[in-house]
Amino acid sequence: MTDLTRRMIIVGNWKMFTDREDGPVLAAELVHLVDDLGLDIDLVVCPPFTGLHAVSEGLNGSCIALGGQNMHWSTEGAYTGEVSPRMLLTSGCRYVILGHSERRTYFGETNEMVNRKVRSALTAGLTPIMCIGETLAEREAGETEAVVATQVEEGVQGLDADGVEKMVLAYEPIWAIGTGQVATPAQANAVHHHIRHVLTGLFGRDTASILRIQYGGSVKPDNAAALFSESEIDGALVGGASLDASSFIAIARAVLGRS
Ligand code: PEP
């Protein structure tokens, strides 16, 4: 049974795509297309850091919010190449993606580092979108539930229920990211259900039922509606398809098919 109290959230992760020229163009296309959407959902785009300012200006006055793709946990300091929560906030961000599998795989981010970032984002007033998910080898070894449980437990360490309720989780099976291989709605829903079970054990049923869990991994206009019809799926974190304005808005429109 769908919990109607959870507001759907669709987030576009632009990754290391778009520059000073085409970022604002994409933002303008989105603003144009979203105009007549009339959907009561949260829509967020996360451009690269260098595009935040221009995209923020382009989104101004629209219902589309801005997010960063990563941040350091410190307020400021000698951390070459990093950005702080406050830098994101003052660039117009309300959200930040943390612990994306590409950060974990290519840049060595651990659950402990992700946890520090999550706590820092909440303290700063940003909504963390914490990504978790298993590799193909882990799924084939029957370890999916254990892997995501550890990622959740270690990722929310030290938080209270209030903090957890403000977060968004993105379940992104690594084998489905950028591969065109999407988890079936039933597979995704089962993992989301398990994640909520883990959170219930940690924070109680009310908190677990408030936190939103997105699915991510090759979400496209033609598979979004089936995913969104599952009761535990509260939206999507979209990579490739978010770089095309009409595809991203078509995914948002698929929320309408949710019963
Ligand atoms: C992602 O990078 O978070 C993602 C889900 O990418 P894609 O939609 O391209 O699989």
C-alpha cells in the first residue's frame, strides 16, 4: 500500500557533464518543460560545481531545486580541491548527493567518510541524498541485504530520528548504474523494504516510514512508471537520462501513474 505522506523526489545527477555553455541551456529547457507539469513532487538537478552558479540563476523562480554532487565535511580549511557545505548553500543548493558509488569506487569514499558528510550536511541545513547499493558480485553471492544494511547503519551513525527523517536515501545497485540494466520494480522494492526494516530497527517505525528512498540505476522514461508504482519507491536518482530535458521531465511525469 502506497504511503501517500512521502513526497516523491526526482533528482538529476549531471555528473561531470555540461559546462558554462550547455548547463544553463539544459536548465532553461527544464524550466520551460516543467512549467505545465502541475506535479506535487520535489524536482532537483545536480550540476558540476562550476555550473552551480549559472544553473542556479537559470532555475530561479522555478520549482526545480539545486543540489551538489559531493562535498567535504569541514566548514572550511586547507583541503585543496574540496567544497564545503556552506559553499554549496551559498551557491543556491538545498541538496547534496553523498556517497555515490562513483565516489566510493574511484575516490575511495568509505561508509565512515559518507557518515561524516551526512552529519555535516544536516548541520548546515542541506538535505543529504545518501547513496547505497551492492555490486553485481555481491548480489550474485546473496549479500545484497547485508551490504545495504551495513551501508545504512554506518551511514546514519550518530544521527537522531529527526536527522534521519530529513535525509533521502538512494538505493542504486551498482550493476544498474549507467549500464542500461535496470533492477526490476520488484527487486528494487524488496531492497527498499529491507532498508526500511533496518531503519525501523534503528529509529522506530515512524521515522523509517517518513524517510524517502529513491531508486537509481538506468531509470528512463519507459521504465519509470513501473518503478514508481511500487509502494516503497519514493522517486528516482537519474544519471544519463537527466541530461536530456524531455527525458528527465518524462520521468517526473511518470509519477502521475503512481496509484
Ligand atoms: C547515477 O549516476 O546515479 C545513475 C543512476 O546513473 P544512470 O541513471 O545513468 O544509471
